[in-house]
Amino acid sequence: MARISRIVITHHQLPLEPPFPASWDTRPRTRFPATLVRVFDDEGRVGVGSGDAMLGFSNYEHLFVGQEALELDRHHAILMNIDFHGARPWPLDIALWDLAGKTQGQPVWKMLGGKTPRLRAYQSSGVHRSIDGMVEVATRCLAAGIPALKVRFGRKDLSEDLSVLHAIREAVGDRLELMVDCNQGWRMPWDTAPSWDLEHAVRVVKELEKLRVFWMEEPLHRGDYEGMRKLRNRGGIRLAGAELTREPYEWRELLQRDCLDVFQPDAVLTGGITGLAPFAREVAQRGRLFSSHTWGNGLGIMANLQLIAGTAGETFVEWPLDAPEWTPERRDYLLQSPLELDSEGWFTLPETPGLGIELNEVMLEKTLSKTATFH
């Protein structure tokens, strides 16, 4: 059995001009950071992963070097302990799966059970644009063959958000499914605004029902289980969430308490592929949707698509795209080529062993940084 010989972590930053005014961040982003983890085995193979910044991981590296590379459950148990004590270490789990696939000569989605190589995408917008600007986004989405669009709420007044949604629905009719992300589950470190309460969320639900919204995402704080249960039980609209929920017991609470219809944990940020695969299968068995959060770089998107394709099967998958501030070239700068959908909004998983991605070594060298921050 091959053993882990070393782990190399590098940080990268892509300057953003124009800046990216993410709707969930009160500060426009002038850089797009990425952390790359490479795991080498003693037979010359290397697996790659990306996600959080792996702060403090050097204190734990010795727990992996010298161990058998394919002992994924063993490695995951240690990563769970590290996650409890410090920063999110899940890029390493992604890299270990990439390495395992390369060792066994299989793509990750097949190693997980191989439900389907094809996934239908929804466009995930990220910018608070004017009404005309958002209608243009929806029109471009339709023209690209993508069947659904996620709209971000969070403008100064709810009436502004609703006006945008009304205008989009009027412009495209029922040719697009529409999702709404309320972004109330968590905050950036510098953002102290309170999350919505149940009463406010109910008012929003009533409006979204009129507009035939496919799902409503993160309408309440991530820990408001009772609020989510009550909101969901009133019927009329699917509830989505749990994108950054960290602990497996929290995922189970959300499922067992009937809080959500759509579960969105992101493998590069919470639980890794090892932790999320059994949960994704359980979600699917209960008739709910598993559709990972993917707002990050192309390596992270691919990791989550491999997870979904191997466990939950066909579902809408998040495709971050909002030109000109958020293009495939910006999003996927770690990769040799940006990930692309076909003309009907489908992504086909590769047969290549592991994650099936190729790094852009020239860009990695050009964007090398000592830090991994957005500003």
C-alpha cells in the first residue's frame, strides 16, 4: 500500500478588477483567494484539493505523513478532530479522494457508487444589480440553456428584492425556475447584522409563493431548527440550507426535525467527501434533495459535483456565474481550462481517475501569495 510522503499547502490570490461586490459580503472583494493542498504518496502520485485556508494545519501534518494513503476513514476521523479544535481542514479530504481515484484508476463519482455522470445546473448569481440588470442576467441565463437561476436577496429594503423578482418572472415567465437565497444562515466576520426572525421569514415566504419560487434558501439562522421546521411545515415552498453547517449531528438534526427540503453542505468546507457521502445518500433515501453549495473555485465545484453524482444522483447543482464580475475564467483560475456547461445547462463528469482536473501551473505560480484573503 502506498503511504503519504508529504503534504504541500500553497495560497494564491487573483486580483479582481473590477472588484466583486458579493451580495453576502458588505465589503466588495478585490482579490479571489484560493488555498491548494497537494498530497504526495511514496509511489509518485499526487492528489489535489482546495477550500478553506488550512490555518494551523502544520501542527497536525505529522498525523498523516507516513500513513497508508487509502485509509480514508482513518484520515477523516482525525480531520473531524482537527475541525473541532481549529480551522476547517477539508481540502485535505478532497485531495485524498483525488489521490485514491488516481491510485485505483477510477473517477471519484464511480468510487462513490456512480449514480450518474450528468448533472443539471442552475446559475447562481452573486451581485445585487438593478431591476434591468437582473432581468438581463435572467435573459442571458435562458439564452445559455441553463434552466434555473438563483437570485440574491439582501438589498436595503425587502420591497427592492421583491421588485427584482417580479420583474424577472414577468420577463421570463415560467421558462426559468427561480430560487431565492436570503443569506441569513451566517455572516462574514465583520458583518454584525442580525438574521431574520420567523415572522419576517413568513412574510417573505408568502410573496415568494406567488412568484412560484422553486426553493427559498437560508431564510433563518442556521441554528434556528424550530423556526425552520415551522416555516417548512406551513407548506408552499421548499426550504434549503446547511451550506456551512459543520457537524454531522447538526446535519442529522436538520433532517430528523424536518427543517429542510434541500440540503447544501459543501464538501470542501464541511465534512469532506468522506463525511458527506453517507449523509447525501440518507437525504436522497428520504426523498429530499442534496445539492451542495459550490461558491468557490473550480476545484471545489468539481469535488462537490463528484460527490453529488456518486451519491444523490440527478438534482439541480449550483453553478456560480455572474458576468462581468464573476466569470468562469476568474472562478476557475486554478485550472488549465474553466469548467463549462453544455448548451442545455448540463455538466458531464469526466471518466478521468480522481477528480478529473488539471491545474494551471503557470497561473498558480503567478498568483502565489503568503495570505488567502478577499481584500
